[in-house]
Amino acid sequence: MEQGDLRGVVALDGPSGTGKSTVARRLASALRSGFLDTGAMYRAVTLAVLRSGGAPESVVASARIELSADPANQVVLLDGADVSAEIRGPEVTLAVSAVSAVPEVREILVEQQRGIIAAVLASHGGIVVEGRDIGTVVVPDAALKVYLTASADARAQRRSRQNSAEGRTASVEAVLADVQRRDRLDSTRAVSPLRQADDAVEVDTTELDLQGVVARLLDLVESHGLRVDPAVTR
């Protein structure tokens, strides 16, 4: 990967359905930076647990998870096989919060995430990382921390539209119940609960479209002095 226009780490945290993954990819593309979807790693481990039936702490120790850092070409491999679509299915969605709450799972994946971030920073200069504990646990010294939020209804509507576009069917009511369930599990787990970092900038996306959110984040990158002159990086 060549040097991009971002220097440092942009940490995007927030609850399910705020559009973190889509926003993070767009932001990374705009800045020609690396990208890491940590939620995809937890989903991949969850899929491995569902397939094997083993204990999460045992499965995560042997599972081989690989992710592309290119925001334009997101591929998730589990033991060498592409599971990018399968990890977004309903079975994984229902189980991922429980698997993510296992301390051993988080310990191993956080270590892997830090390794990926360090490698991308060394090769590319900057990376946009999204998840639920990036600014509080994974990269507490990130140059810019953003906490994306939105009303539960807005998040359910977005997730429902995303499911429909990807061929998955579920009523808005069912999606809303799942969003609220995941909020409860993620915010009350004993290890790395979902919370806003003290120095994070909160961005409420309820009334913003995708372009509006990305524009707001680009402004924050600029104001924090993290965007370099593209002419210098080429």
C-alpha cells in the first residue's frame, strides 16, 4: 500500500446500526488510508464457534482470521476461506455479542488488531478503525476518536434497508428488537463494555445522510491536523 493522505489513527466507535462500517470505509477511501473493521473479526470467530460447536476461548486460539486493509476491497478470510458474506447472516448476528463478551476472545483479537494497525501505520501512514472499543481499549491514544450515535429507531431502519439490499428479510420491529438487545449486551458486558471515550467527539447521525456524516468526519480530520497535503504523499 502506498502512503495516503491520513497520518495516525481515526477511531470510530458506537452502537450497532450507526453506519460505522460504511462511514469508515468511505472516510478511508477519501483519505486513501488503511481500514480495519474489528467487528468483522468478532463475527469471523463467532462463525468458527458456530461451525465447530467448541468453546469460544478454544476456537479463537486456533482460528486464522485475515482481513484486507483496503477499504475498496473488503475481504474476510477464515482459515483461508472467504466468509465475507456468511459472517453477516442472522445466525452470526444473534451470537456475536455473546462470543465477543468472552475475555479470552477479546484479549486475542485486540492483540491481533493492534498488530494490524501497527503494520498499516508503518506502510501507509494512517488507518481508520471502527468497532466498539477502539478509542477506549484498542487504540486509547488514537489521534482522533469519534463516537457515532443515532436513535434506536433510525438505526433499525438503516439495518433493515441494509438487510433488504443484501437479500436478508426481517421486519423493522424485529431488527429494532435486535438492535436494542445488542445495545444491552454490548454496554453491560464485563470486559471492554461499549462506552464513549472521555475525549471522543460525539457525532449524532440520526438526521444525517452518509455524505453528511463523512463530510463531518473529514472536517474533524482536518481540524485535528491529521490530513496531509496529497501532493506531498505522491
